[in-house]
Amino acid sequence: MKRTDLAMIVLIAAVSVGVAYFVAHSLLGGMTQTGVKVKTIDPITSVVETPNKAIFNSNAINPSVEVNINQSDTTTTTSSTTTDTTGSTR
């Protein structure tokens, strides 16, 4: 490569970087100088609040207890045999 070719490549690269900077700056905008208010959270403490008596009472449903609706001993989700509309078993 000649020196003029190398200088032309460097010049084109520099101009391309400058154009890319100004295009990105015009599309994305500059840095804002105004402040932003953000919501902060309360610090974690060791104080435990008492639960709501309307929700946590002795008559409330316990979701951790298994409920058997059909009064059978086995629990199945699918049947091993199916019957089609003609009445034959597969």
C-alpha cells in the first residue's frame, strides 16, 4: 500500500466516526441535567405486624390440607381406558 492509500483510509475512518457520533447524538439525545425523583423503600426491621383477623382466623380454609372431593382412596388425573362415541373401549 502506498502512503496516500493509508492516509485516505485513516481519513475516511475518522470522518465515519465523526458522522456516526453526530447521528447517534441527534437520535438518542444528550445527557439530561435535570434530576429524577425515585421511590425509595422502607428499611427492613425486625418488627412483625399482627395478621389481619378477618383473613387469619380459626374458620379460614387451610390451603395446605389435601381435599378429596370424590371420596375415593386413589387420586388419578387421567383414565387408562377411554370410550369413544360408539361405545367401544380402547
